[in-house]
Amino acid sequence: MADQKQIIEAIAQALTLPESDIDLDSSLQDDLGLNPVEIADLLGSLSKEFKIFFEQSDVTGLKTVGDLVVLIEDKLLE
């Protein structure tokens, strides 16, 4: 199972950003500058990477990298 560091590595790779630019408190929109389409692309990439599926209800309200990490960890436990 992926841990927090692996998830952040995957996020950094998908966004072509250094891991040092990403922390749990980083806002997906404000800090990372992602628009809704880019967030959807990121979710698609992470879905393939971790072999999980996101429901629309899962991603409503995602604000930070921490929110996304918790969601992925929860999905991996299902």
C-alpha cells in the first residue's frame, strides 16, 4: 500500500513539480495553481497510478493536497 510520501511523489510527478513544492497544506487551486480541468487530469493520473476509482462525490470538496492524500489512502483500504 502506498504511504503519504509515495502519494506526494506521484502528485509531484503528475504535475511535473518538485516534491519540495508540495506539502499537505498546499491548496490545489491557490498554491499549485490548478484549475478544475487540471484537477480532473491529476485525479485521472492518480487513479491509474494507484489503480483506484474516484466517484464524483469523493472529489467534491477537495481543497488541499492533504485532502487528496487522505482520499487516496481511504480508497486503497477499500
